[in-house]
Amino acid sequence: MLLMPKRDWQWIYNDAYGFLSVSLGSDMEFLTPYKSKSLIPDAQSELEFSVEHAKFYIDFVERLSKSMSVSDATMVQLALNATAAHFLLKPQMPKSWFFDTSTMCVYSELAKVFQLRCQGVNAQVLVVETNIQASLVMLLSNELSLNGTKSLMQFECIKVMNDRLYPLNIKRHIVAA
């Protein structure tokens, strides 16, 4: 069952765990993977889950349902993390130097899945925010080592130039009539 936004939803920085969370009513809380150092100042205190947040969340769920085949629980997790990232993460400059340049031109759009290549490893990412030159993407893979000292964990976000995004390899079956 998909969770749909309600009036009592709100963003709370959970000091006990050290992550931003979404209070989904009196008995449920969802922890995002975003720590205080990556959040805008407003996210450090209670903040309403606004109508704008709800619209983004619902649109993201609809787009995900068309682009991915995942369980409702996974879809809610991705959409809540994407909403948090879109509205509450500090703006980032692209960090494209970690990734190989793609030889294919792609069209980046919200909730679309791509691959990034880093040190010979492919990782799946989900677009959370995009413009004509760059996209903020969320890592879907478990972990991605960027270099000897830095790595991204699942659901963390990084901004990259769109020329670093590789289309997913989709196996196409051609049926001759």
C-alpha cells in the first residue's frame, strides 16, 4: 500500500540517530540518509511537509511507477528520500570528475534511472532534480567507491553533469513478422 501525504506529516531532524526524518503521524517515522552537514538550515528544526512537498512526492511516485518495477514500500522510500533531497539538501556543485564521460547523449528527467561509471564500476542512479546541464542523482546501488577515500552509500545524492549519465542497458527483443 502506498503512503499518501497527510496534514500531520512533518520534517524533523532526529538528533538521536543524526539524520533527517519524516514524521508520518503519531506512530510512524521514516529516516532519510541525510545528515545535518548536507542539509539547509531550515531542515535542522521542525518543518511542515508542505503542499509543494506533497505535490513533488505524488508526481515522483507516479513517474517511478512508470519507470521502475518495485514494491510499494520501496517506491515510498525512494519518493520520500527524493523529496527530502530535492527540497532540503544544500545546493551542490557538480562533481563529475569522479565519473566517466558517456558517449551517448541522454535526456535527463525526474525519476529516470541511469548508470554512472566510476573506476570501471557501473552504478544505478535515480534523477532527483535536473536542468539542461546537470542532474542531482540518488544512488540506487548499495555503495559506490569514488576514489580511495570517498564513497557514496545507497540513497545518498551527488550532482553530475548530464554527459556523465549512461542509459540503462535494456535488452530488446525484435520479433520479425
